[in-house]
Amino acid sequence: GAVVSQHPSRVICKSGTSVKIECRSLDFQATTMFWYRQFPKQSLMLMATSNEGSKATYEQGVEKDKFLINHASLTLSTLTVTSAHPEDSSFYICSASPRVGTSYEQYFGPGTRLTVT
Amino acid sequence: AQSVTQLDSQVPVFEEAPVELRCNYSSSVSVYLFWYVQYPNQGLQLLLKYLSGSTLVKGINGFEAEFNKSQTSFHLRKPSVHISDTAEYFCAVRRQDTGRRALTFGSGTRLQVQP
């Protein structure tokens, strides 16, 4: 149980285009989803916290107009990188916190590698 | 705010040898502590967690960690490593109150198990 999927696993796009990444909790409902960014050989940095049915909370320094987050249902959150540039190339990982049970649990997706050319 | 320090960026070790990966944290509030493992190009998998109670916690794959409140440490140990343990290991904390549920990660330690 507690599986989180991400789609796509890998995407290459041209500079200036937008890319949407999906994060799904497959066998549980998630009230909260988190989006992290990981640069090569570095740690995960929290970008935003996404709560179902409300606006996402962005971390300081993360542009909300560039990284659009939608959490339309209890099993799906999307991250859209708008007008992508090469510096947005990174590994994006989502995690989901179950609606029921202990609130400290987070389950991570397999990640999406974005390459902007 | 919370911060996590993993002093060792890389730890080379021979197969079947013991290993300890160090983690220290700083927080003005009580926290939960976690260790995650990340294999190349994959997401994170929970190894173990400390919530309360016994300070020695056992996780998957033979790993264990000990919470030391006075030293604000949560070091990860394994008595005998395998080649398959080669991966990146992240220590993380999360505040116990409800104010912020996101995890704060350390910079990671790459464990390299050599034959």
C-alpha cells in the first residue's frame, strides 16, 4: 500500500514551453502533497505544500507564477513549470501525506527528471 | 526553523563491514526524525523513523538508528553492509506540532559499498 506515482518519469522540452507533472496517490487519499526539487548530488528542497481544494503554499524564493500547483482532488496534484528555461532542469519529487492515519507519514513518488534544452 | 546536518558527504566502506552515517539536527521545537534511502533516479524510501519512546529504532534492510536528545543526533547504523546498500541516504526532521508538516532534509550521504 501507500504508493505514489509520478508522470512522466522523464521529460525533455524546449526553452519557453510549459511542462506539466502529475503526482498521484494510488491507494490512499492525500490531504496534503509536497513538491520538492533536487539538483544533482544535492538534497531535496521543498518548493511548495499543496492542500486539496486550496491554494498551495510556496516556500520563500519559489515563484508561484512559474511553478503552478493544482491539487484538484484527494489523489492528484499537478506541477506545471511555465516558460521553462535550462536552469529549471532538475529532478522533481512529490510526496503525499494520507488523509487518515498518522499525519507524519509521507510517501514519495519516483520523481520526474526535467531537462530543458 | 529546523536544520539538518549530515557531515559526511561520502562514506566508502567494504562489504560486510559496519557503517555509521551521522546526522545532527537543530530545532526550536520537538521534532520527528527520519532516515530515507534514494537509489539512482528514484524517489525516496523510508528506512526508519523516530516518533517517541525507545531511542533505538530499527528499520528495514537491517538498519537501525539511535536518537540522542542531548546531542541532537540521530545516527544511522548497520552492522554489516551489502553491495546493494550503495545509495544516497538522507536524514530528515519534521516538527511535531501541526504548524508545518513538510520535511527538512540534510544534504545527504552517499554510501559506497566496495567488494
